[in-house]
Amino acid sequence: MKIEQLIEEAKKAREKAYVPYSKFGVGAALLTADGKVYHGCNIENAAYSMCNCGERTAIFKAVSEGDRDFKMIAVVADTDRPCSPCGACRQVMAELCPKDMKVILTNLKGDILELTVEDLLPGAFMADDLNGK
Ligand SMILES: O=c1ccn([C@H]2C[C@H](O)[C@@H](CO)O2)c(=O)[nH]1
Ligand SMILES: [Zn+2]
């Protein structure tokens, strides 16, 4: 699947965002090795700290369905620069996605920034750190 197609999927995901508080919708589309696309949107809550980002929604949906082999993720929001994932999402990507996986950040104006998981969180705390390896 082409980057442009995955971005279109992320825009579709964004339409489902539940954002009564921030009014800031985020969409993500996560591509698996066998060509399946998981949509994710941000889902907010009156207890603000319970809000879940679009990126993590997509990743958690995939993992909960038994999919772990990820090829690419696209993220979109109505931002001036390409939408930048928060620290929590970067940490979750570092744990569950290959470090050289493409992360496509974009906005509604069509700006595109292509990075990797490792670019977003160099030196991430990982499982091996727990074991003193
Ligand atoms: O990359 C991002 C940045 C922010 N948000 C969400 C969290 C919250 O619902 C709203 C405002 O921070 O946007 C995401 O889903 N992804
Ligand atoms: Zn996030």
C-alpha cells in the first residue's frame, strides 16, 4: 500500500474522533504485513487523563486482535506542522512496532513528514533495560 493511500485511511479514521473537550480530532491508520489496515481515533473523557490518542487506539486495536506485524502508520490532524505524536504514543510505538518502521506524519494541508519509530524516540526505555542487559 502506498503512503498516500494510508494517509487517506487515517483521514477516514479521524472522522470518528470523539473529542467533545479539545475539539481536536486525530486519525491514525496502521498497516499490517498482510495488508490489513487498523483505524484509530482519539477518544476523550470528562476525566481528561483518560483520553486515548488516535495512534494508541490503532495499535491497541491491532494487538488485541492478534496482529503484531506492523509495516507503517500514518497520523493526521488539523495542525500547522505534520501532527507530532505525544510521548506516550512514542513509547508504545517503541515497544510494539519495529524501530525502522515508517511513521508518516501529516496534516490537512497535505504536509508530509516521513520518520521512523526510532527517530521519534531515540534511546527508548525497553524490556532489556529491566533485565540489566
Ligand atoms: O498525536 C496526537 C496528539 C494529540 N492527540 C489527542 C489527545 C487529545 O485527545 C487531543 C488533544 O491533545 O489530541 C492524539 O490523539 N494524537
Ligand atoms: Zn499520543
